[in-house]
Amino acid sequence: MREIQLRDAKASLSAVVDEAVRGEPAIITRHGKREAVVLSFKEWERLSQVPSFGQLLMSAPIGPDELPERDRTPLRTTEF
């Protein structure tokens, strides 16, 4: 992925977008600091559909009988 300064990206925005559509995203920098990424809308849609960890756990093919028993031993006491 190439890095391009903001002023250069402004001057050649059409080319930066065309490259992103072809699958070549660009990192936009300002004063040497990475600030943004230009990528295709198709790639953004793909990345935004990543399920959360909770959704992944809820979709796991595990029945209630397959879960291990919870350890119910009392917690140990500590002194600070």
C-alpha cells in the first residue's frame, strides 16, 4: 500500500480513487503522520461486515449440553 501526502492526493484525487477501485488502496499522510486510507467502496463494504466477537460466539454450533460446568468453588480471600 503506498503512502501519499495530502497535498499530492488533492492534486491527483481522481488517480488515487481509480487505483483504489483497482484494488490498490493508499494511505494519506499529513505532516508525515498517517491520517486516512482511500480504498474502494467494495472493499469497505467487505471490511464493515466483519462480525463482532459476540456475534461469532452466538453463532457457534454448540448446544447448552456441550458447555463445561461452571466452577462454583468460593473465591479465595486476599489481604491488601
